[in-house]
Amino acid sequence: MTPSASPSTVVREMQQRVRALGPVFNPDVLLATRAIYREHIATEQVSEQLDVPYGPHERHRLDVYMPAQRPRAVVVFVHGGGFIGGDKRDDGVFYANVGRFLANAGFAAVLINYRLAPAFGWPSAAHDVRDALAWVHAKGLGSDTGLPVFVWGQSAGASHVATWMFDDATRGCDLGSVAGVLLMSGYYHPSAPMSPNAQAYFGADPNSHERRSSVVQAKKCATPLWLSMAAFDPGDMAARSFELAQRISQLNGRPPSFVCFQDHNHVSTVLSLGSPQTDVGDAVLGFIHSVLSGDGS
């Protein structure tokens, strides 16, 4: 790509490079996808408060990104990492791009780290989502000050947010404390055969998997829910998104908001935020704005 390339040309080239990686996900694909987007991420600076503790463990840290004006809402973002890794600010670009994207759109963004498998299995990370949300409310960022709160998880982060959402014992609060939930390419239903990473978190005992499945434990609820997946998600991950969408449709009598992002793989969706490729960002902001305007479902 040349510096003089038009935005549309840049986007087409990024899409072509993602398509060439195919419907697989592994560490090499992650690195290759980061390389596609890294040079195109916007670098506008926003107010940042980094590594704020929200609990006693070294992984209980969060970053806060604030817009220049009073935020319209708070968005808590839970990153992925295959249950055993990942970081809210992995290299100064990703996932800081998510926080800066949201802040530049007028929202307060709270990006959290959480405890990891194998040292911490199910539902420890969902407990961390709960505790981070408690921090948001305690610090005056949340609904107590009139600011709606959204919770957004991607990949393993979506799995943890789904557990928090549908497991009453884990959540520990009324779902009415949040304005909406966004789940992106999560692993919602542990079942054989499982990857070693998923097994490290959900456990090897198949008798425990239904209890730990967000598809099985899902409940009818009025909280606006947005589900998304990528066209190049691996098949087993894509199946989990369809399973949860079907289950929610059965429970609520209507489908949740559901998007399949074309020309994206498992991580390009979030890695593209802040780049000239705006399809994912537009969809995320569209859902949040629809909820804030009273049109969300």
C-alpha cells in the first residue's frame, strides 16, 4: 500500500489480505491480521488513565479512555485471548484502538484485564466482569450518574460476558444495571471436542459443561443484546454464535440483533476499529445509538 492510496483502495486491500488468510485462527493469523491494520490505526490522543486496580489480583487492572466532552455512555470492553492470554493494551496499539475509537465517538471506554486459565477456571473471569462493573458504578461512571453502561466482549471476552449475563449467581446484580450487551465471536457452549485452551477454562468433565454453557443457561430478558460473528470465524466458533442466537430467539420470541461481518476473520473485527475500514465500528455505534434513542431491541 502506498501513502497516497485512497481510503477505498486501502480498505479493499485490507479485505483482500484478510480473505487470503482464510477461515482459520491461530497465533500466525493473529500476527498477520495485526500487521494488516497496524499502520492504518488512527493515533488521535484522548484522555487515558491506565492500569487502574479494580480488585486484588495483578490481572485486576483496567484502562479508562475519556472523550473531551461529557460521555454519552460508558462501554466496558472485555478482550479475547483464548482463555489463557490476552491483554487490554497488548502493544500500545491493540486494544488501545478500541478505547480510543469509543472515546473519539463520545463514549467513556473501560478496557479490563481478567484472570486467566489454567490457574483460574470457570467462572472466575465472569466474576471479574462483575467486579469491573461494580468499580464503574462505584467510581461514578455508570448509571448512578445518569450514564448508561454497555458491556462488550469479543472472543473469550464474549464468553465471559455471556456467562455474566446469563448466570444469576455469577452476575450478582440486576441486568437492568446495564443498557445493553454486545457479544462478538464468542465460545458460548463447551462441548467435545474442545480445544486445550477452552478445556483449561471450562474443565474436562463433560458433566459440568451444560451448567457452564451460556446457550443452555440463557434466559428470556429485556436487556438489548447484539450478537456478531465474522465470515471467516472458524466453523466451531461460528456454530456457537448461531446456537446462542437461536436460543435467544426461542426464549424471547424474536431474534436478537445479529450481524455477520463479511471480509473479516476472528480478530480483524476489533483490530479494524480506528482504521479506514469502518464497517464494524459503524455497526457497534449503530447498536449503541439505537439503544440510547429507545429503538434498540
